[in-house]
Amino acid sequence: MKRQNNKSPFHNVPARDEVERFDPLRGLPCCTENDFRFDVIGAPRSPWNKSVADVFTSSFMTKYPGLRKSCDVRMAWIRHTERLRDQYKELMKDTVARGVQQRIRRQQERKRNVRCVIFIFSSY
């Protein structure tokens, strides 16, 4: 996917019509290792994204043989895609919504810190 960090935009996302036309019964993968295209909008277990998981797993197993079992690699990729979808949703929010969300997160963090300090002083 060639993203620099979690704030980098998603490139090479497949078009909706391309995802909908994909037929896993034809036996062809949706993408290749060089043209890796994860559908960040669709569900992690959609036919397209299952095919992406297969491409990722075969590529990983080729580069790192014997490191892990292929079923473990596939499940790790599917779990990782859930986080990628969250990052995509966050990037697609407008600046006002992001500001509100950031303010809520900071407030929650301050509350956690206060509870931690109270717990530490109450244990003395």
C-alpha cells in the first residue's frame, strides 16, 4: 500500500464497480503483489478483501517462509484491515469533526490521568 504513516492518504483504492464485478469463482485474484489494492470501504471479509488477504498471505509466505503458518498470517491481515478502515474513516472526516473528536479524546485522557494520580496517592 506504500503509505508513509497512519496519516498518509490511501492510494490505489479499487473503484466500487470493480469491487462489485469481482467474481471469486473465476479463480483469478483481485490484485497482484505489485498492484496491491485493498478495499478500505468494503467489509474485511468481502469477496474482494478475502482475495486481497490471499494475495498478501502468499506474498508474505514467499518472502518469509516458515516464519508463521499461512492461516495465522491471513487472520493477522484481516485483523489489521479493521484498523486500516478506521484510519481511512478518520482521514475522510472533515476538519470540524476531527477537531471535535480530538477534543473528546484529550478530555478522556485527562480524566484517565487524574484517576491514575488519585490511585497512586491513595495507595500511600
